[in-house]
Amino acid sequence: MPRKHAPAFTPEAATASASVGAGQPHNLPVLQAKMKRDPEGYEEELRQLHRHFESSVFLFQQQAALATTSSSGGGGEVAKELGDLALFLAHVAPFYPDDLADLPDQIGGLLDTNARGLPPGLRAHLVQALILLVNRKVNSFGVTVVFVSVF
């Protein structure tokens, strides 16, 4: 006898479970919409993505340091992921003010120390994220100083 409460199989559910199980990135725009509708229900996902952002910052900085001492450039994939995560977190920051209180300082610090050496796409994403945070008043005092040094 079949179970009465078995979840229905859908291609979307299969794709979602396969991507999360295999460690693939989330569909950030869909997750962003869900997080805005139900912030409390997605706190663990937020913390996980914030840790991933911090790891990406560290990895990008390590790759940048290696690129200056060797002839290998690389880092394009990490830079794109870092920019996407920064924008994603900036969009959901108003719904998680305590968890993302340090986000403006993290993004601002990255721009402040590496602005001229960042790939143009990453620099644009980081500045867009800061502008979004400033417009939504999720910022700290140091962010305005960063804008002066970036431009």
C-alpha cells in the first residue's frame, strides 16, 4: 500500500535536492525571494551562505597574493562567486540585521585594501552591494570612506 503523505516527485524538487546534496550553489534569486518571505525559516541557510562568503573572501585574497608572486592569474570563478554572494547578502541584509551587521565592513574592507587590484566585474558587484546597503541603511560609518577611495 503506498504512503499517503509521500512528497510528490517534481523535476524542480529533484534538481533542488540534487544540487544541494552535491554541494552545488543554490539558485540565489529563488532563495533570496524565499528568505524575504520567511526570514526565520532560512536562518541556517543564511549563516551557511555568510560563512561561504567569508571563505570566498579568504580564498580570493590568497589567490591574489599568489598571483602577485607568480605568473598565474586565475581566480575568475572565485571572483564571480564572491561578487554574486556579496550582492545576494546585501539584498537579504535588512531581514537579518544581527547576522549580517558586519557585512558592510567586510565588503568595505575588501574594497579598501584591494580596490585597484580587483577584477572590474567584482569591483562593480562589491560597490553595488555597498550602495544597496547604504540605501537600505544597513551600513556603518566606514562605508562612506570606502566610496571615496574606490572612485
